[in-house]
Amino acid sequence: MPTLLLLRHGRTTANSSGLLAGRAPGVGLDEYGAAQAAALPARLAGIPLVAAVHSPLQRCVETLQPLRAARPELPVHAEERIVECDYGAWTGRTLGELAEEPLMATVRQHPSGVVFPGGESLRAVQARVVEAAREWDARIARDHGERAVWLMCTHGDNIKALVADALGLHLDLFQRILPHPASITAVRYGAIPMLLRFGDTGDLSEFVPHSEEATARQETTDSEQAPVGGGA
């Protein structure tokens, strides 16, 4: 079967501000996210992509702009089914504030039972993104052959849901998966789906030992990783 490269959009102004962006308009890449997007053509150099599919939200469109400029012949398609989760009344609130909500314990421990107030359930998110990924993969196989490689640019929770599906994990375990912004995850569907690579950014600096003060800051950041919005 074809190889699907799942690309999480670059870091956004909401990521760096600790906000849950959801589907709020006007959320674009921050300076670091723009640099991540600019590096994407070189990271993908030599990979014969046959198509790119993306969430219609601004941050995904901006992430793909440098790649589209470098490969003007690449077919690019917006796909509504891989848009961000609808977080309803939680949209635009700070992650620190949301951490105090009683529902957050369920988000962390039993996400398959979560329906965001005025929004969407995480079960519905997984159902639509898996349907979209598998349908596009079958289309790519039909039109370009079994060895084709294609790209999907989407959001953190969507990638977590797709990886959980590929690994046969219950949705309640998807919080153990954390794709960084601008990371690439590779999946190949077939009789047995296979996870070929996960969360590749080409940057291992986060694992370099730091001073005690920097390590303490990193531990604080790790403990506050948001279980919604894909994490920071």
C-alpha cells in the first residue's frame, strides 16, 4: 500500500501562548512555526510525493506554503474531515484555566467518553479522520500505485487518533502519543497497518542534558503538556 506521511502543522501563536485554538479563525504560525515550515522542503527533498492533503485551517495552509512554492506541480487538496476537533465552549481558553475543569480528568483518563461542551466528541474526531485517511490512501493507490507516497497536514489530536487506530489501540490510550509541531509520522495501511516512523522532526536537542535550572523548567513543561489540542 502507499505510504502516508502525517505532518502536524508548525508551532502556532496559540501553542506559544498556551491557548486552545480549536477552530478559531486567525490562528497562524508564530515565528518559530514559520521557520519549521520553511525547513519542510529540504526535509522532504528526494521524496516523490504524489499529493498533499490538508486541513483547511490557516495553520495547516501556512505550513504547506513553502512546500507548495518549492513544488508547484504537487497536487494539493483541502479536506474538511481532517479539520481540528470542535472544542465548543473550550475554544480560545487558556490551557491553564482548562486544567481546572472537572471534564479535563476525563479527557486525560477516558477520552473515548468525552464530548466537549457545545462541541464534538473525541470518538467522532477519530471516526472522521480515520475515514478520510483510509479513503485518500485507497484513492492514491488506485491513481498512483502501491508504492506512492503522499502527505497529510493536520492537527495533533487527529494524528494521535490516526496512530492509535493504526496500532490497534483503544482511543483511551491515545493520550500516550505526542506528536510535536512540524513532526512527520509515517503510516502504511494494508492487511496489517504499520507505523513506520513517529514524530520525526530531525531535532533531538530536547534530549540533551541541561543545567539543573533548565531541567526543572523542562520538567514543569512536560508535566503541563495539554491533553487537548495535541499538546504544545
